Amino acid sequence: MIRLRFAGILWVAVALLCSSAVYAQTKDPTMKTPRTKQVIKPVDINSASEEEIAGMGIDRPLAKKIVQGRPYRNKLELVSRQILSREMYDKLKASLVAKQPPKSK
């Protein structure tokens, strides 16, 4: 009976030791952490060149339409004017801005 208790205690100790070793491997500070999303500088659709707009992943013909349709009051006009699909807009909206020129007096 004492041997069974000893074997049970030994088994629990080995299991804890193995689980702590696995945990230590996953929390190794020398392991590289996964990169977060690359921060993309916002592109102003009212002043950016076709190349800058195309660099965001927009096709060249669409980039040309965006440039030709200036000025935009806001970036959502790209969808309302049917230049970009809603899905494409949703992917790019964090990287788009529509700055307005300063009002002259």
C-alpha cells in the first residue's frame, strides 16, 4: 500500500515537472514574438499620386479613377461614387484619409 502511494506521488510529481518544462519552453523570453501588423501611413486620396494609391494594393485603373474624381469630401465617397467596392473599402479604410484644403477667406 505504501508502494502504491509512493508510486502515485511520484507519478504526480513527474507530471507536474513535465508540464512546467513545456510551459517554460513556450514562455521562453528569447523566442521571437510574432510581428504585429505593419503600420501603414495613411494616404490622402485628395493629394496622393496614382503610384501612392496603387501602392496600397489598388489596381492602377482604379487609382486613376480616384485621382480623376477629386476632390472628395470624405473617404466613404469612394464607395458612394462606386469607385471601390464595399469590401475593398473596408480593407483599406484605416489607410485612407480625405484631407480638405484650408478654406480661404
